Amino acid sequence: MTSTDSAQKAPAKDPWDLPDVSGLVVGVLGGTGPQGKGLAYRLARAGQKVIIGSRAAERAEAAAGELGHGVEGADNAECARRSDLVIVAVPWDGHGKTLEALREELTGKLVVDCVNPLGFDKKGAYALKPEEGSAAEQAAALLPDSRVTAAFHHLSAVLLQDPEIEEIDTDVMVLGEERADVELVQALAGRIPGMRGVFAGRLRNAHQVESLVANLISVNRRYKAHAGLRVTDV
């Protein structure tokens, strides 16, 4: 490479130079459950326009009324249609059927899967391995015309919903195939005070991120805590 070539080479992009996502409408499927409701509350409190979805519009509207901050409620299909970015926070046992039914409404949308496939027995929580590899990869298989990412797996619903807590001290692992999509989700995570989105690989690496929740549940039970994650040296 000549010195001229070197001089013309564009400087490396700053990985913390993230886009402005304040104008995006965020939909939360499963927004009446603890995790979805907590995420909706935090994002709306940070100034994001949020619509929560449920199978029954009435349930979503009632939950939205409890949350305030301009949150709206709708059935899942309307929530998906009206949103720019859609967070999937439904129970694992309804994950596949929900996404399959919303394939058309989610076409062209940025989808953020935060579902953790877990089982429970007398020994506690343990990770399940979906046929596709992970919940996020199942979402990508079911939504070929959507842009699927994975994030928000390791957040405590208790902390998210507590209005007395100003900051959520945690990092959010974000996975996806396209850098631009991942950066949008990182930026969205960064809207919540105390939170930071960190790129953690492509969707093929989602299984271990989803599975780690089983370990955090064990931590929480032993130490009576609401454990999160911090990534050091980045």
C-alpha cells in the first residue's frame, strides 16, 4: 500500500458513535408481562414513543394507562404495524406462534428479540436449546422479511418497573447481522439512564446470551439480588 493509499483510507468508525433513535416508535409485544411492561416504562420515561401490544387490546390499554408517560396499548397486530422497532417480550411457549401470526405486520421492521428459552425444575432454572439454535434464530427463520436482532435479555423486571430507581446499572448485549441495525438497538438501550448497549456478535451467538439468564436467576436466588451484567474494558 502506498502512502497515498494510506492517507485516503477512511478512519475507523468509532464504535460508540451511535445514531439518534429518539424519533422511533417502539412497539413491545408482550407488553403486559413483567419484562415487556418494565422495558416499555423505562423507554417511555426516557422520552421514547412506546406502544405495548397484547393478544387482547383491552389488556394492553389497561396496562398502558398504568404506565403513563404517553404509552399506548393495542392488540399485537396493530402494535407491530404502527411501530418502527418492535421488541419481542412474549413468553417462550408462545414465541413461535406469535411471530408466525405477525409475519406480515413485521415485514420491513427492526425486530429485537429478548426472549429466554428456559425450563424450571426442583434444581432451578436451566436453558432450553430451540431447534433453530436460539429464540433469536427462531425469530429470524419465521420473519425472513424482517431485520432481526437480539437484546435486553439480562434485565430485572423488578428494577425496570420500580419508579424509585433512577438508573439501571447494567450493560445490554446486542446481537445481529447488520451493523446499522445493531447500532440502532445499542442506541435505544443507551436512552435508559445507567444502561449501555454492547455489540456481542451475530445471531448464531444468541443461545449462550439467552442461556446466561439461568445463571443470573441462580445468582439472584442465592444473594437475594437483581443481578445484571457489566462488560469490562470497553
